[in-house]
Amino acid sequence: MNVAIDVVKDTPVLRITGEVDMSNVRLIEERLGNAVSNKAFAVIVDLSDVTYLDSAGIRLLYQLDTRVQSRQQRLVIVVPLGASINRTLEASGTIGTLKIVRSENDAFDALKV
């Protein structure tokens, strides 16, 4: 698992790769927490290269959403249509609850609305 953090168009973009499960979710949470300032309008979490996501990872996404909303920020999650984690996101009800788009370009488009 790896977390890379970039700033694109003044927006933090967090790119997570590998497996996200209870063994590493605390580390990811810490990295995300350090990367997201109160000054950011929004946060993009790119899960395009995540190969496995368990319930701890899903909980992390909801916690991040709650955190950014409490700061009046927006969260957009990138998960490509063919990603293996789509099935997990669908089964958990995450798709339709959190703002999930299919590409980074779609994420920036969603922030324009």
C-alpha cells in the first residue's frame, strides 16, 4: 500500500495504491489527515490503483467524508468503472452514498458544480 499526495488546481489529490484493509487503514488515515488542511475547498481521493478494499477501508472513506463536511469542504472519490473494488463499494452501499466518479477529470468537473 502506498499513499501519494499531490496538489492539482489547489486541490489535494490523494492517490492510494495496493490493498486497503484493517492492517494499514490507520497509516492511511494519518497520511490523509496530515494532507488535508482547513484551507482546501475539496479533497480528491483516487482509488484507481486499489486492488482490495475491506470494511475498514470503507469506514475510512465515510469518516473522511464526515471530516471534510464538518469543515465545509467536499470529497470526491475516483474509482474507474472496471476497478475490482467496485463490487465491494456496490455491496456496501457506498456507491450512491458518497460522491464517486470514474476519472480524475470527472472529479474536477464535479467540483465545478
